[in-house]
Amino acid sequence: MNEKNVSQKTMGEIEFSEDKKTLIRFPKEHNLKFYIIPNHVQLIGAEAFKNIKGLHEIVIPNSVQLISYKAFWNFECYHMTILNPKVKFGQDVFWNVRYDFLFIPKKSTKLRDILAGKFNLKSENIIYEEMEFKNASQEDLDFEKKVVEAAIDNNGYAFQFIRAELKKDLGLLKRAIKSGDGKIFGFSHLSNRRDSSIIEELIDLSGYAIKFAIGNYMNNRKYILKAAKTCPYVLLYISDSNFKKEMSKDAEVVLNSLNAPFKTAYYGPLEWADIKFKIDRNVVLNAVKVNGLNLKSADSQFYTDREIIYHGIEDVGFMLDNLPHKFKDDEELVLRAISKFPSSIQYASDRIKNNDEIAFRAVNASAEAYRHISDRLKRDKKFVLEYIKQKGFTPLDAWEQVRTEDGKYYQSVNKELNQVYKNEIEVYQLRIKKRNQELLNKDTSAKLKNDKQFVLRAVTKNGLRLQFASAKLRRNKEIILAAVSNNGLAYKFVDFGFK
């Protein structure tokens, strides 16, 4: 198919060839959130979607035979769907593409290998759109539903792995969102994501759902306000810059977002609020009590306010570096800082770096912290032995980043420690080896992988170990239920035996 010398015809703002078989260009300025490429398109032209942002979802239909050079170069969206398992690709089609999930047809292993191999896309984010069940009895389907319910009750994100037909089930969707959050709405069937009554109900349930609703919900204050009650990052999701600025000054929206329960992220919601909120002590204090990450966005005048620092430093331990010395020498504050960021001990005072208890907490949580404690503790026999007892190796053996400018010095110290504590290390490593032999993993013998009681014990403790069980036992009902009840994401490794 010749990509050159095609005459152009514009349909709206999207450019197609005269015969409508080639999509030539998608406009950079657009207000679409969801776009299904028409079924008459057979070729996506070179750089057709280059630098396009703002789409939530794009569907590439079965009619598309070729995706040309740099077609999706530097492209951003939440979901991409490719329906033709035999589609061909030009060079650099997905260079620097950013997406949450890419859906492909069931059993399209070759397409998956091309996407993960040739284009280096993350295989864990490439999901088969639907599992086809053949010869499934009603009993089989009832068991499948039971497993799905157990999985999503444990971890709502297991919803992403279930069949497309089940993704239409509103009851399962709401159950999954209650267990997880509204982001799961993104895995739902498109019919749900276009239904205004369902969208409103789910935004009330979890504000994150607004991000995946198909419609003009992100530019409507009514829905933004609703979403802000349970989604702290709703201001981040607004794409219209003028409306975003307006909402960042809206006290009701901002205060709702600051009080919303949060999950781990890089910034707190104060980051997207107007400056008037960032200089208000009462607002900042309440914000860091809910989410310590808000400390990063607060005005620097509060870096001397111990009450604000106390509540925020646990979530932003590295900010200890920006604080006055009196806080770096404050044991209570340093302990809070290293609880989640052990290497932040490097910003503590020399006195605290020499404190046995605080230094051990940091090193035990992260071996990297070893390079930041005092020289005395680095060679203290009691300190090192206690670490070996718990880990089975010396701290620097666990530290993979000895490639710093002083790396040679630390490598020599590590060699010295291993020689001094050679016997102790051997004893504790034998214990760990024995313990590991009792685990189910890729190195487990075929006999044990097919041992029902052994596998059952393993998945009861860690459901994800189901992936290492034999094919036979991944179809065993008792083992399946035990695995997904422990970790819902183990559903990904279930083999119902009637696919």
C-alpha cells in the first residue's frame, strides 16, 4: 500500500485520504477524550498521531492493516486498543508512547511479543481483551464468577484480568471499585463508561472514576466538586488550562481535595492549588496531616514550623535536607523521616548518624543507608552481626549502588566485613537457603510444583506464587480460591481449564 502521493480530504479536523482508507493526520488541537478510528481506515499514516495528548482512549479497528513510521511518536493516552492481531508496523511507531494499558485480541501472543520486543513496551501493561471460553458448563461459569468475586474482594484491580463480558457487570464493577478505587473504571466495558447514570454513581463512589468517564465531565464544576471529595488529584486531571486555573482558586474544590484520602504519589494535591492556599498555615497544617506529600508544595516559610514538619516529614523524608540543623538533630523527626525513606539519614546530624538504634533502623530497612551512618557503626561487630542475623549477608552485599565516586572505598570495606564475618554469614545463609527451599518459585522442582499440598501451602501464604505451580494445579479449584483469596492479582495466573 503506497503511503505517498495520497490526495487529502478533511473530515471535520481529522485528515483522511480521498478514498478514506488512510488516516493522514489527527489534529493537535482537539476536544476529544475517546476516539474510535473508523472501520474504513486501512492505513494509519506516518506521524498521524505524533505528539497528540489529551485523549483518554483510542481504538484501532480490525480494518487497519498497517501502522506507519512514527504514527504514535510521543503519543499520550490512558488506554489503547489494537483489534487486528496481524497488523503490521513501520519503524519507531510507539517511540516514547505513554499509556496505562494496551489491549489486544485474545490469544494474540505474536502481537504481544512484537509490541514488547520490537517496541519495548511493558509486557505487564499489555492485556488480552477477552478470554474465549469454549465448552464451558454452567457449573464452570458459576465457579468462574465465584473466583472473580473472591479476587476483586481481595484486590479490586483483579478486575482488569476478567473477561470482557464480565466487565459489563455493574455489580462486579462497583464491588471492585469499593475494594480498590475509581481507576478500575478504566477497565470497564465501554458501554458503562458512556452511561451518564453509571458515571455519576461511580464518581460518588470514587472520584478517580471521573478520569475514565467518556463525556465532558472534566470541565464541569458539579462533577469536579463531587470527585474532589474522594480523589485528591482531581485538579491534575483537568486538561483545560483556564478551567484548571479557575478550579485551583475554588476553595470548596481545593479543600475537598486536600481532605480526600490519598494513595502514594509524587505530589500532594496542594501542588495544584492556588498560592493563597500554600501560604495559609491552617490550610497547610491540615493538608500535611492528611497527606505529608503536601509539605513539598507548601511555602518555604513553614520549613521552620515544627508542627507542620512533624506531620509531613514521614512522607517526604528527603526534605530533611532543606530543614534547619535543629530539626536534623531532632531524633523524633529523623525517625519519622527514615520510616519510609531510610537513606534520608544522610541529612541527619552527625550525632544521630552515630546513634545505634536509629542507624540500625535505617540500614535494616535499606542497605543503601549503610554508607551514610557513622564510621564507628560501619565496623561495629554487634551492629553488623545483628544485621547478618536478620538478612544473611553484610549490608554492602545488598547495596547495588556501589558505583558512586567513593565506590572503591566501600567495596574494600565490604571485602573486609565478609572476611571478618565469614563463618557467621555461612551459618545464616544456610538457614535462609533452607527457608527458601520451602517456597514455591521458578527454581522449584517439577515434582513439588505438582504437589497439591505443597502448592496449597505456598499460595495460601502468597497467592502470586500460583504462577509457578504446574498447569494441572493452576486449574485446581481449591488452589485457585486459596490463591485469589490471598492476593486477588493471582487471578492473572488462573487456568480455568475450559478456555
